[in-house]
Amino acid sequence: MMEKRAIKKILGELPYTVEIYWHLLQRHKPWQAHFNLDLLESRLAESVSRAEPFVGSASPGKRVFIFSTLHYWIEFSTFLALVLAGKGHQVTLSYLPYGSWNKPINKFDLRGQNLYARQVLSKASSLIRIQPLLDVRPLSTRLPAQLEQAVEAVSKFDVQYTLQVEDIDKTDPLYKLRYERNVQAAQNSRSWLATHKQDVVIVPNGTIQEMGIIYRVAQYLDLPTVTFEFGDKREHIWLAQNAEIMHHDTTALWDAHGEKQLDDEQVEKLQAMFSARRDAKTWKNFTRQWQDTPTKGGALVRKNLGLDDRPVVLLATNVLGDSLTLDRQVFSSTMADWIEKSLRYFADRQDVQLIIRVHPGETLTHGTSMVDVVNQEFDLIPDHIPFD
């Protein structure tokens, strides 16, 4: 096994070795790597044939650059590219062929995965331009200061997202891995986008990994950019224009509709949704419950928690690691810092009772728990802060 790895390491550095191996041997074998596009390959030819009639009759549209990485995002982005091509847009689909964002891969295997993805996507090349980002030669390996800062920020997010922690160590192998990949993505995408004028850039997420890098490069080049993600509602996605969708900036929405009165039907929908949340039920086509325990009434909750008649303050923590929570600290350096300072303040406030509700999503995570943050703050938790 060690000899095979050593040989791959050597061959991965030599030009044309992977290409020769691929064309002589690998492309004729079933693909077994984790980076797998079988689903896309099985449906791509039919999808192309369905889009072709629309392309011929569509009015000329915009020049669109779509980027994705990891096999599932590449699958979705390919079909999105075909839809936009059917609308008359000139679409370039770019990708990075990583099977995992947090595991190293030698250059031999990476180049092989690049060839594999290019072969699969070539079935759509009559309608969309396929541009592997690995194949782009950067005009310069030196990044502007703004993009260098962006690479460091996204690399930090990547470690926080993966390990579900707030404090990171830049000497950690994971940070070094993410930094290296993000630098390459920044260099290559900057070179290609600066050379090939685009009207709009489309990228999933836009906050973490190479997707976050391409968003920042597009913004640096002053290119209109759309980010998107899947939420908890079936058959729906979130969209943002010139913003990271995971930040959920609703300023424009409030500016446009904030003064409008809801009609009776809209009010009923809101009431039904919040009622389902209180009763620990799913609502319509949402995929999750927002809590596991239905409402029990204030009196029963007070009794179960041993509360008296003093006012109650609720401190509801969030989960770490999700890209929804990254870079969202507004009034404290970290979420743990906010909780610690709140606990210190309320420890001396005997006139109120503090309830700490740990986010139920912690049952699905493996990072730092806010339970640990609370327990580390006190040798003995005060009686007016019931916590178990």
C-alpha cells in the first residue's frame, strides 16, 4: 500500500501520466471512488435532449458562470446549467472534483477525478461550456490583500464548520488543507473571471469552502452574484443577490413589504405555522420539527423547573458549526463569550431567574456543547439559574 501511494505521488507530479493512464485503463473501468457522478451520468443525455429544442428558439440571454464542487453540488449545478441554457443563456459550468472538503487527496487521484468529471459532463458540452477549474492557469500566484484576507476568513469558517468549534489553530492540518485549496480556487477563478467577461456568477452557499471563495472573488471583480442553498422546505431553495444566502439578510424584503398589512389568509398561515412549532409538529411541506416537546403551559413549566414568582429571563443558545451561524457574532467575540458574560451578570441578579435553553440541534452535532460552556463557568450553579 505504501509503495502504491509513493508511486501515485510521483506520477501525480508528472505531466500526462494521469491522462495516459486514464485513456488506456481507468475510463474503461467502473468508477468506484467516493466522488461519484453515476446519477448525473445516467440522466444527463436525456436531459440534454429535452433542453435542446428550447435552446434553438430562445432569445439570446446573459453570460452565466456557475461553479460547484463535491459530487452532489455538481449534479444539481449541471441540471441548473441546462435549464438556463434552455432559456437562451450562454452558460459556463466550472467545477472542482473533490470528493471531500476535509480529507487530503493526492494529485494523481485528483487529476483522475477531474478527467472522470470532464468525461461525464462532456455529454452536455453541446449546450454548456465545461470549464474544470483545476485546468485554469492563474495569471498570478499572488493574491490582492482583499482576497488574501478572504481566503483566511473562509479557511477559518471551514475549520469551524467541520469541527463545530469557535476557536481554531492555524497550525492545524485541517486549516492548512483548507487554506491551500482556497488559495488555489481564488487564484484560478480570479484569472478565469477576469479574462472571460460574465454577466452573472451563480454559486451554492457562498460562505464556506471553495464556494465561499468564488463568491468573494466575484464580488472583488464587481460581478453580479447569486448564492443559493436548500432550506428545510421541500422543493424550495433560498436565494440571495450579491449577498451570502446563509446570512439571510432580509433588509430589502422589509423595505419592500414591511409597511404592508397582512391579509386574513396570511395571518392564518402564520398562526398555523407557529401553532405547529409550539406543538412539536411539522407544518405543510417543511421537513423538520422545531422542537421535540409540545407546549405545556407556563404554570406546568414553572413547576417542573422549580421556578417561583420572580421574573424569568430566557437565554436560548445556538448551535456551532453550521454555516448559518458563521460570522454572525454582532455584540460579542464568540457565542461562548456572550453566554459567559450573560451568566456572570445574572449570577448576581437574585431578583430574576435565568433559564438556559440549549439548542436541540446539539443532539446532531459533535463539537463544543453550550452545556460545557455553562458548567465551566460555575463551580456551583446558583439556585436562581436552574440548569440540568
